[in-house]
Amino acid sequence: MQKNHREKLFSLFDDNQYGAVFIQGAEIMYRHETDYEYPFRQESNFWYLTGVNEPDCAVLLDLKTEEYHLFVPQRDSQYAVWHGYVKSQESYQKEYQPDHLHYMNDLLKVLKEINPEKTYCLNEVDAELIEDLDRHFEADIESLQDALTYCRVLKTDAELELMREAGRVNNLAHLEVMKSIEPGMYEYEAKAVFNKVQLENGLQQDAYNGIFAGGKNAAILHYVENNSQLKDGDLFLLDAGHEYKGYASDYTRTYPVNGKFTKTQASIYQAVLNALNTCIENVKPGVKMEDLHLQAARIMMEGLKAEGLLKGDIDDIMEEDIFALFFPHGLGHFLGLDTHDVGGYPKGVERIDRPGIKYLRARRNLQTGMVITIEPGIYMIPALLIPAFEDETQSKFLNRDKLTELFEFGGIRIEDNIIVTQDGYENITDVPKERSDIEKVMNA
Ligand SMILES: [Mn+2]
């Protein structure tokens, strides 16, 4: 799989380019000055090119010969005492199959042999390492990030298989929480249910800090305290996912703590669900994310208007950005080795002529092989609504009394993970989202 990734990267550099790519992998991170180790997670670009999920390694790619040099650390016996056995060169070779395997200290020697005119790096740290080895070496940090972004945003079939597997486990974990939620539970108990399914399936790495939010906590977009008690009559929002072999899954579901939507909850929920379903139906190559975003916003504002929370003409509501008061985030993002994966905001057109890179685009419409999230939401956020009530233009569209009653409502977000295919889309997410299906699961 990673061999294909390296070939993809090579194809972006001119054939006659006598350069190299150099990336250092991640190191183990510690909490402050203590010896508490955070769980190791490889740097995503390094993982993409090598498949190596171990600390203290580096990769050097010779752009002329297209050879892959892997550098591994030389460990002493103390390392074995604390971290387990020290891997032999043979086992590194067998596992990762580089064209050439070296110890880290051989970097200068190998670079001198290759003698690249330019070494492409991702950041200053790597660039300085190269230039400090020998003053004849020249590092470039302008091109590689763009090139790797271009590669990573279009997934191969092998990558999509990993994402489907991450999704399969996430389907199970979300369903299990949906079955277990009831009034009186704490948010962290929901997290325990979720993590049990995840860990039983061998997935130890969260894709991000999960959000397990009851009631008004659901209106906090990155709520991660997860320590409140769930109340009868409130909604519960669960936004969580994990990684499978580095590839992320990222779903959100929202449902009533007691298993039965109230009338207001149901109508706002339906507005969000309609936005989600319509946007998913419209996913295909060539479509712009921002068009889907506006379409979702419009559908949701129509829902709020039908519920009597908004008034006025829907075109004016859109024109005046009233939707941003209730939907203050984007419709979705790319998904892959990172949860907010690369490629969402590619750099400007002026990058096209950068040396070494054949092809980069300034703005991307959806293309076959992209994986995106679609996650519309409606939130009641007093911090946004209170000033809006005082604003001359915005207040005209807002039903102040009804909205004020909903200050403790929280929010509703529904999020699926979507593969863009040649003729449309494939939805990886398979967790109940129709109200009747949710109520059936919760009351079974
Ligand atoms: Mn997301």
C-alpha cells in the first residue's frame, strides 16, 4: 500500500529532478517534565509513505532512482528493559521492506552518496537538520506539503478498505451507546460503553477527543469534559470515532436521553436530518462543498421558520447570514489519516509553478476517491443569540420569546462519513438516524 503512495509522490516531481524527500517520524511525547508517556501516534505523512508506526525513525526518498531509504534508531539494552525487545535490522527489513535500511547516524553518509541538489522537507526542523549536516545541502519546505496533500486527499482502494473497517467498528460503538442511554447516566458512562466496543475490536487510538454531551452541553462545539448527568427530556449528542491502522472514522448522532423526541426536538431534528440526507444525495464528483453547505443551511432555516423560531423571507435569512447564528461551523471536512484531513484548504494558484511539482490545484471540487464528512447542525447558543436580539437587522428574523425558551436546548448534529465515487457516493456510516428507527432501538 505505502509503495503505491510513494509512487504517487514520485510522479509529482519532474523526472529529471535530482532531489530527495526527507521526513522525520514522530517521537514519543511526555507530559510536561515527567516520564508519563502519551500514547505514540506516528506523524501522518510519514505513516502514509512508510507504514511505520514506531518512534524515532526517518525516511529519505531518492527522487532520481525512486529508492526508499528507511532510518531506524540504534537502541541499547536499557531501551529493552523499559520498552521491550530491541528490534533487529532483519525484522525492520522484513516488516517495512525499504530498498535500503540504515541506522539514524548514517544519515550524513547516505545523503552524501545521493548528493541531492535539493532536499524537500515538511518543516523547519527537518530542513535545519539536513542543512546542519553539511553546508552544501539545500532544503526546501515550500513544495512537499502541497505534494503530499495532493496525494493524500484522493484515497486508493486500499485506503478506502481501512476507512470502511474503521467505520464498521464505529457503527457498532454508536449503536451500543444508543441502546444504553437513559436518564441519570453520566456522560462518561456513555463514553465507557463506546470505548468498550472500540477496544474489544482492538482499536486503541481515538481519532479525536470524543464529545459525549447531554442537554445544553451539546451546544458547545468542542465539549470534552463529558462529566454531566443526563437528564430526562434532554437530548444527548455523541460525536466520536477511532482509527483503524491510522485511518479515522468520525460520526455524530443526537437523540433523546429518554428515548422519545418531544415535538420541538423532533421538528428541529428533522430539519437537520433533511439537510444531511439532501446533501448526501447530492454528493458526486464536480460538486462544490460550499454549495452543499449553503444548501444545508437553507433547509435548516426553512425548518426553524416552520417551527416559528424564525420569521421573514428565507432568501433574506440566507442573505443576512442568519443561519450562522444556529450553524456556526462548516458542513464537513476531509477525512483520512487525520480527522480533519489535509486538502480542505489547498494553497493558492501561485503554487502551481513551484519547482518540482507538476500539478496542484488551488480549489478543489469533490472528486472520486475523496472521503468527506457531512455534518449539519443546529445549536441554541445564547452567546450568539443574545447579541443578535439586540442587532437591528438580525433581530427582525428572530422569534425572541420562543428562542429564549430554548437556551437550555443544546444542539443537534448528525454526521456521516461519505466516499465520493465515480457516479455519486458511498455512505460508510450505518447508525440509525431516522427518528422512528432511533426510538425503536432505544425502546427495544
Ligand atoms: Mn467531523
